Amino acid sequence: MRSDNDWLRDILVSLDDIEAFVAGMTKSRFLKVESADRKTYRAVCNCISTLGEAIKNLSPDVTAKYDHVDWPGLAGMKDVVTHQYFQVQLEFLWNTIIHELPELRAVIVAEISRD
């Protein structure tokens, strides 16, 4: 059975990869990524899927410590990119990447460093 630390590290790897995939990208370029750069689009969606699955497997002990994080929303993004990929809203995804994932990174790094 995997531990919270295993799931936290999976989240961190996904965050690292998303950051690398969109590095230097503007919002307007990202909003065209689905048709202009399928490789990046699929890579980011894969990372969101992995991130969401890892979040779903975190224990309530971890998520309860950080009630300011939208755990259900982040976990739910996995379902959208995995099962409803034709409905991925790139504007929403961009805003999540830019505004929510940096805060998530801080939480994940803090939690990993506790051990």
C-alpha cells in the first residue's frame, strides 16, 4: 500500500512536469495548445490526471491540514481530462496552472519536508 508521502511525491513530479511543459508559454499560446501543440496538450492533461489521482488517494489527515486548498476541485480535474477530454476548458486549466498550482506546490513541499 502506498503512503501519503508516495502520493505527495507523485503530485510534486506532476507539478514539476507541468511547469516544464508550459515554461515560457503565454496565455494566448496556451489557449491554442490543443490544436497547435498536441504533444504539450496531451502531456499537461496526463500530468493533471496523475495529480488528480494522487490527490484522491491522500488521506484526510493530510488534506484537513490545508483546508484552503481546493482538493475536490483539483481532484475533479482528473476526471475531466481523463473522461471528458473533449470538454477541457483551456482558460480554466491555464488559470489553475498559474494561480492554484504554485500554492499547491508550496503545500506539497511543506508536507513532504515534515517527514
